[in-house]
Amino acid sequence: MQLCRWLPGRDLIFVGDSSFAVHTLAAALPDRATLITRLRLDASLFAQPDPRHEHTLGRPAQKGMPLPKLKAVLNNPKTVWQRIVASSWYGGQTDKHLDITTGTGLWYRRGTPPRPIRWVLVRDPTGRREPQAFMSTNTEFEPAQIIAYFVRRWQIEVTFAETRTHLGVETQRQWNGTAIIRTTPSLLALYSLVTLWAKDVLSQSTRPYAAAWYRKTDLTFTDAIGAVRLVLWSDDLYRHSPSNPEMHKIPPARLVRMAQALCFAA
């Protein structure tokens, strides 16, 4: 909600895993903000309430009749499935064939107003993964579009994992919250700079650096940051000797720092 206040003129899409499938969060978001997340197969979904007329008594109904649980839809032999091709999927798979079925309903929980959602039930034709459901608070999104937005979350998770491992994000030892506000964006910017620089240094023929007991076929951020370090350190260590013959080619302080780096390398 704070981001919606900061960016009043933009439509925002929030993507999260099942821990963000909270009805209170979905109900609190404004209409121009969309929440895309997993959905439990036993979520309580309802139809739209019956339209009121001049003889209708009582308070307006918030929901209509309960809809079948998604688990029942999954096991129903009469469910109509549609075969689609997802451009990306788990484990870096591309052009993945999926069977989906979709629908709309009111996601309701006592104490909060109902929220219209579009749910998408996904089934793997190969049976390698369990069926799962996704939801979007924007009912106008197409099922394939909802899946594509959710898949993007995995790339973001990898980014935070790499910055935490190699650049120290979330491991700072500052006592002041303002210092963390300064250093975290700087480290994320450094991640972008390393990635862009490595794109010019590495080529398609570059082989990933891997240990003897670990097979790695694709380049990772470890290869990227290693390539950038090699460029920086090689330029410093193997520069031309100065005209003064008494000057060491590698300064002693540099050798000490190199030894320390090797001693404490992970």
C-alpha cells in the first residue's frame, strides 16, 4: 500500500509465493494493484450474489452460493482442460506444455470484504509435478499471462540469493538503519554492474567454472563475478614495469592483500 501511495499513476503487479496468499492483503490493495500468487486447493470461493430487486429484504449479500473446491475441480472427470505452452517453467524449462483450467469467483473470508479473483489450475501432462493453483486479483488477465508473471518471481529470488551469497546483502553489520538503506541499494546496483560487465567479457563458448564433484552446464553469477575480478586484478597485477628498476612489479602491499584474500576465501 505504501508503494501504491508513492506511485499514484502506475499500475502495480505484486507476485509472491503461497505465504502471500492472504485474504487481508488482497482485500487491502487498490484496484490498480494486482496480486498474483499461489492459491490453496481448498480455498473458499463463492459465486456472485444474486441481483437485488425492489422486493429484496435485508442487507445486500456479499457473496452467492459456494463454488466447488479446486481439489474437486481437479478430480472431476468432467473438467475441461486446455493445453497451452509456457515460455518458461521450473528448472529453466522452455516451451513447457501444461494443461490448465480457469474460472472466476469471490474469494471470501469472514471479517474482510470479498475480492473477485481469477484462479488457474495447472496440471503437468508428464506427471512430474503435483497440480497447483494460481490466482490473480485482476480477473481480466489471461491464464497464460498469470503463469508468465508468476514464473518471473523465480528470477527475482535467484537475484536476491546471489547478492546475499556474493555481495553481502542482508549480512551487513551496521547498527544504524539509515546505513542499511544506503548500502543495500548500492550492493544491488553493484550486482547489475557486474552482470552488465560480464556480458561483454564472457562469450557463448565460455565454459562454466565448476568443481570436480559438481557438474555445471550454464554460466552463473559466480562465473560473472569471477570474470570481472580477473579483468580488474589482471590489469592491476600485470601492468608494465615502470622506468624505475627498483620498483617492484607487484607492490608488497598488494601481495599481502592477495595472500589474505586467498587465506580467507570461501
